[in-house]
Amino acid sequence: MCFAHIRPNLEQAVLIGLSSEMKQVKAFVDRLARVNTSVLVTGETGTGKEVVARQIHQHSGRRERPMVCVNCAAIPDGLLENELFGHEKGLSQGPSRIETAK
């Protein structure tokens, strides 16, 4: 059995568990934290995706910078790619400027 917990006011994610599966998750988090890249964490509802994401962030070189969590399920299908990666404004009407994601 494994548990994930976020302490309310500190935004500190804590992975709790001693199973071999949880040890694998912790080792994977440590490896990912050393890589300077964006990460997409997927999984079923209630599996601790945000806790894992916060652990990666807290152990990374970006820990002093803000962490951005996006609930992709809350964004309509047609807008997800646009919100994450931006779009080129006026693409169908000829060259224009590039709009970046927020």
C-alpha cells in the first residue's frame, strides 16, 4: 500500500510507502528531477499524479521557480494543444505573428 500527501500550507508533496513499487516510483522521480525538461504525468483519478509532479519539481533545479499544474481534463479537446503550445495567429490568412501559450 502507498500513500501520497500534500501538506496544505507548504505545498510540499510527500510520497509515503515502503513497497517495491513505491521505491520504483521514488527512484523514477529522482531520475526525472535531474533532467531539464517538461513532464506530463498521466494516470487514473486519485493515483497521486500531482504529488508525483510536485516531487519532481521539488527535487529539480527548477525548485525555486513556480510550478505550473494544468488539469488537462478541464480543457476542451480543441483547445488543449493551443493552450499548451500556442498557435500562429492568422495562419489561414497568410503570415502573421506567433501567439504563445499563457
